[in-house]
Amino acid sequence: MIEINIPGKDILRIEHLVLDYNGTIAVDGTLIESVQERLQLLLPQVSIHVLTADTYGTVEAQCATLGLQVEKFPREGAAGCKKAVVERLDNVCAIGNGYNDIPMFDLAELAIAVLEAEGMCSSLLLHADVVTKSITDALDLLLKPDRLRATLRS
């Protein structure tokens, strides 16, 4: 578990990291190079769930050696599927970039929107606690919690 004391707020506890795949940790179906190392550093602290409709059919091959929980679902109804995953977990940090990430962002203790090569749905901004310019920056917020303290303090 990651515990982050945010001045003026309750302690933020993260037990589960829920990640959108395409557009967030992968571009065109290929895992972004900087992601693997950071996920390996986070795995001893949190369980990691990768959620995807697997548009490119690559998620299993890309994530096979990482020790992550991969959940695939149909392309239709992706938002509801992602929401259902977060509903059954406690203390979630959700990271995504798309419109179908909004329901899981609304349930997560910490929601981080990411702007990578695929872009980010502008509607997602209203549901995010933090916005980063890359997945590397988003994951580093969990690895270096003082950054979150500075951003979220009241």
C-alpha cells in the first residue's frame, strides 16, 4: 500500500493501481518504453490492473512478463466494464486518457488523466484529480509522493 499524507486532507491510501491500456500505457498497442520499469517498482506496493478492449490484440504479449492483472472486455460498454472493476476494489488510483475512463475516475480515490500520443478526451479533465503530460509523470507521482503532496495540498 502507498500512503500519502496530503496537507489539509485525509491520508490518501492506494492499494490498487488501475490502468487503461491503449492511449495510456501503450501507443498503437505497444507498451511505452518507460512504463515497464516503473510498474516493476510499484508492484511490491500495489496490485496493478490493466483494463482494455485490446484494440490491437497485443496486451497479453506486451504484459505477459510483468506480473500484472490484465482484464479484457468487449469494445462496446467499455466504460461500464472499467467502472465494475473499480467498484469491487478499495483504495484505487485510476489512470487513463479516454471518455470511457470517466466512470472509473469518479469512483477512484485518486484519478490521474494522461496526455500521450493518442491525446486525451477533454471531458475527462473535469473528473481528474491531476493531469500529467505523460504516463511516466503519472507513475512518478506514485513513486515520488512529495509531488502529489505539492499538487493536492489545500
